[in-house]
Amino acid sequence: MLRLWQSFRKIGTMTQYSIWVLEYSFVRNFHRSGVLYGAHNQGYLKLPYCYTVIKGGGRVAMVDVGYNNGDYGKEIADSLGVENWHSPRTVLAEIDLSPEDIDTVFITHAHFDHFGNVEAFPRGVFYIQEREIAKWVWALSLPERMRWVLSGIDPGDILRGVELARQRRLVCVDGDRQDVLPGIDLHAAPDTHTWGSMWVAVRNDGRRDSQDVWVLAGDLAYQFENLGDLGGGRAPEGMYVPVGLAVGSQMNLISATEDMVKQVGNETRRVIPIHEERLKDRFPSRVTDKGLRITEICLADGVRSMVA
């Protein structure tokens, strides 16, 4: 598996960041149609719930923070059959980190399983698209008959986001932004999965014309098939199939997918869908004694493996 990981690195480049995908809970049997639009009556799959850690250059960032296993967050999770939840402190310890080590958090969107655990990270500065948080505030004001649009949202998470703003720990981004951290860019995908979704690109050699880009897709992609990836991990072999839920439009989702795939030079294996159980077949991984998977996407130069 380590030889497989090494094959993903570009020869002759320096690698700035280590990237891990950390499972913190999962749904054992999730409807396939929820992750692939139109896949009705095609059975079920395991859906891991994960967040991502990016570490290097003296910084530790996360992409999303999972959900708070209490109050309404737990109610949503229970309704979806989520099980085996473990706290960020327990999960991060598997890669020798704690919540206090996290200095930057990129929120791809505000669904409960991505924006629900902000209070666990007391030092983090949180980045979110301005449109994302503003539109969820607007959606909360809609009449009861229109509240389907709130699917997946814990209103308490939005209030906690406002509290982050009061603490000067929320940065509202309007569109794309380069080098939020060195070599890490944010890309807006409005009116797709949610009102103001975004994805994160890591230029891991630090170059503008990087040959070592990783894209962290949030929920713009759940499965390899969303990317037209039929198993090869290279250029898309099939058509893009959007995810099952779009507050915006499926066309916008497909356009965002094309943007992500182009960003990595059509190497679809470099677009990371965190809800994809088969990441373990493509990248070095291990299962912890809590039954949760740690997947190592890449390692910065000189950093030891956390899965070997």
C-alpha cells in the first residue's frame, strides 16, 4: 500500500502537507440513491462520516468538523441510522493531534455532519462561504410548508456560527480565495449541494502551476462514480453522476465536478470524496480499535506514516 501511495506523488517535488481522512461514525446501510442521482432500487452501501486534516508548515487545518452528538444533531443522526460516533478528541488522537492543535477550519457547507462540532475546536478560525450561512438564516425564516429545504441542517449549528462571528473566529468568504494558507485555495460552488458549498484545493508543491494538487470535495461528490471514475482513478471513464441531494441544481453540481476534475489535471483519484468507503482500497488505511478508518492521502516530506 505504501508503494501505491508513493506512485501518487510527482517525481522531484517537495510535499508541503500531510492529508488524512478520519472516519468518526458511519451509516451501515445507506440508500444508494442518496449518493447517486437516480439510482433507485439499487440497494444500500456503507456511508462513512469523516472529516479531513491537513498538516504542514507549522499549521494544522481541518476540512469540516463533523456533528455534535447531542440535542438536535443526535436526533438527525439517529433518524439516518448513524452509529459508532466518537468525539474529535478520540479520533484526532489516532494521528497524534488534539482539538486544541487545530488553527484553521474550512467548512465546505453547513449540513449538520460538517458544521456541527465547532465548539470542540477552541482555537480554530473558521472559513465558510458568506452565501452559505446567509442563505441558511433566510431558509430558517420560511413557512413550515417550505421547510424541506432545511433537510440536513441543525439550526443550532447556524447559531453557533453566528457566535463564532461574535468571537472574531468566523471568516465569510465571497467566492474563490487563494492561499488562505500557503498553497491552499478555496473554490465556491454556489447553488449546488447547498446554497454556498465550496471545495478545497491543496497545491502540495506550493506552485501556482502545481503538478501535485489534491481536491477535498466536501459533499459535491460522495462516490467515485460522481466523478465519472469507474475504478481507474485517471481521466473520467464515465459520465458525471451528481449526488442525490441538491438545494441548487444538478447542472450546477456537474459544472462544479468538471471544475474539480480539471483542477487535478483529470486525475480523478486526486479528488477526494470523504463519504467514499472505497478510499481504503486506493490509499493506505487502517481501522482503529473503535472500528473507524484512518486513510492517509499523502505525507509531507519527512513525516512518518500514521497507518503503517
